Amino acid sequence: MGPRKNTGGSDVVASVAELAAEQARAGGMQLLGEGGLLQQLTRHLLQEALEAEMDEHLAHCEPGRSARKGGNARNGYRSKTVMTEAGPVTVEVPRDRAGTFEPKVLPRHSRRTEGLDNLVISLTAKGLTSGEIVAHLAEVYGMATSKETVSTITDRVLEGMADWRSRPLDPVYPVLFVDAVNIKVRDGQVANRPVYVVLGVTADGYRDILGLWTTGGGEGAKYWQSVLTEIKNRGVKDCLILVCDGLTGLPEAVAQVWPQTVVQTCIVHLLRNSFRYTSKRDWAAVARDLKPVYTAPNEQAALDRFAEFAAAWEANYPAVVRLWERAWSEMVPFLGFDTEIRKIICTTNAIESLNSRYRRAASACGHFPNEQAALKRLYLATLALDPTGRGRQRWSNRWLGALNAFDIAFDGRLSAGRA
């Protein structure tokens, strides 16, 4: 029977002071890395936790029965090296004669602490690649790991991602923004694939990312109807306005799922698409002549201004005129609302900042082996949004005036959903 190891006492503060004094006497105090104070403290705390777990385990094994009479008892130690957020640490795991001891602080076969896993997930969410994380752990903590280990750790979030993508949603959203971020996927050869993001504004003015969707090889009305039906099945009974960028089949799907929903084309995207058919030297003039169209006080005034634009530019850029004519029915709805609503819904700026974060996370990896890996990366980037919570309050302040206008313009549908 092996005795309980003496790890220097259970007083944590005294232990830290003793370790710090030893570091100072040795010529300086090193906090991180091999031999650092945090590494030694982590080893000490893990050892103490293991010893306490063994004491508790033995106390519940046939109380009062001695080891000589067949009772359970300590039976030495086995060394185990684990990766922690303070670096690699070697501890002595106590054993018992009956072989029934199962430590919780360091479960059998585990080689990493939960804190290290959370650190790796956090670094991935901040946009670091697997290689950069491996280099960071080696440089700061003196820890040797691999890209495969990092990938295995981040795979832990897949179950949480599945729960997040199927969680219940609010019954009514004043606005849903739909946009795509292109990622590179290696499927035989590297190709661009869109990942669609649906961002909702809640009835209280907060941002709510409803989910991420890949196309699965097909788009169009049938695809969008399946996406919107999924959202509806998660509890969304009504959406007042849906803002998008001319996605094929989406307006038809919206009419099937939420017949009362207004579909609004993003004006900024419409302008960008116009410039594709325009010589760069004419961009400023075209933008100047289009502005009276989308800032008109009503649809009739917008039609008059558009007629003037067509008369001035159709000879040089007929494709631009055709583009606005095709998008007209989804472009003009916001002209029927007051300024508070107009400035909120006429663009997808609310989602563009989110997409820029997603693009940074995706571009850091270059390309992905499959769509699942891409979704995992974007989900981790989602978890890293607004860590301080200040952005949530800014959203609420920005939307306060618009939400009051929404309730009036849509005959109380928003209040009904909030209730």
C-alpha cells in the first residue's frame, strides 16, 4: 500500500508564495512555459485534486473494513503527462487495489484538460489556423501538439453546432437579412461555394443569427422553401420584411411560407451590380443620377426619376436599365415606409459586418476539405462575436425608433409576436 503523496499542503495561497519564492531565489520569476510558476501551480493543484478524489473514493468503499480483511486501499501511483493551458504537466495518479478508482479531474485515457480544449476553441474562433495554434502553444507554453489534435479538439463543437442550428426561435422578426459568403471547398478541385447566413432582428432590437446553410448542390425556389420552412418549423410564425440580394427563387419561397412578408432588394447590392455594366469613369455620374430614384418620396416619384435616368443612360448602358427594371418590384417596397424604417432596410449593411468576420475566418484557412469543416469554422466565428456584450446594446439603441415605426406600419403584428 502506497502512502498518500505529500504535495506541500493544501493551502493554495501558501503554495503560490512558496513557488514564487523559489523562482525568485533561482534567479527570476517565469510565469509561463516550461518550469514556469503557472505550470508548477497547475501540477500542484491537479495533484491535490487527485489525492482528494482518492480519499473520497476510499471513504465510500466498505467503511471500516481494513485492507488486510479485503477492503480497498491505496496501491501506489502511475505517472501521467497531460496538456494543460499552462503547458505540459506530469502528475502522479493514485491507484487503488480494487482498480475501481475513476478520477473526474483527469478522466482515464484523457491527455488534455478541459481548459486547454477551451483555449484551442477560443483561438480558432478568433481566426487562427490549426498551424498557427500549434505554433502558439509551442512558443508560449512549450507544448508539442499537432494540427490533427487541434482539429480533434474543435470537433467537440459539432454537437453544439447541431443544437444551435435547430434551437427554437422567436415567433416574429421585424426584419430578416439573407446574404451569402463564399468559401473555397476542395471537392476534387477547389471551387467557390456559397454559405447563406440568415440574420434576424428580434422584436426587442437585438441581433439573432438564425443559422448557416450550404446549398447542397442546388438553389432556386425549392431550396429556399426548404430553408424557410425549417425556420418556420423552429417557431417563426411571421416576418415583416425580408431583405436580400436578388437570390433566385427566394421571393417565390417567401410568398409560400409567409404570404404577408415584404421582400426588399438591397439597394447597395443593386448599385454594385449596376457598376459592373458601367465604365469606371462614369461611376460617379451614374450613382448621382440613380440616387433620386431610391430616395424618392414615393413610388410614382421614383418612376419619374427612373425615366429620366433611362433617357440619359440607356443608349450607353442598356444593361443597367434592364437590371433596375427586373428588380423594380423588390426595390420599391421600402419607399412606402417612413425614414426610420427606410434607413434600416434599404441595405444589408446589418449583415455585411458579420460577413466580413466570416470572410476573415474563411480566408485564413485558404480552403476547406468539405462543407462541414467550413460550417464548423463559421460557427466558431459566430461564438466569438461581441465578447463584451457592448455590441448587443448598440443594436438595441439603433433599432429603437424603427421598431416603433414597424409596429404602426404593420398594424400591430410585431406587438402580437412580442406578446
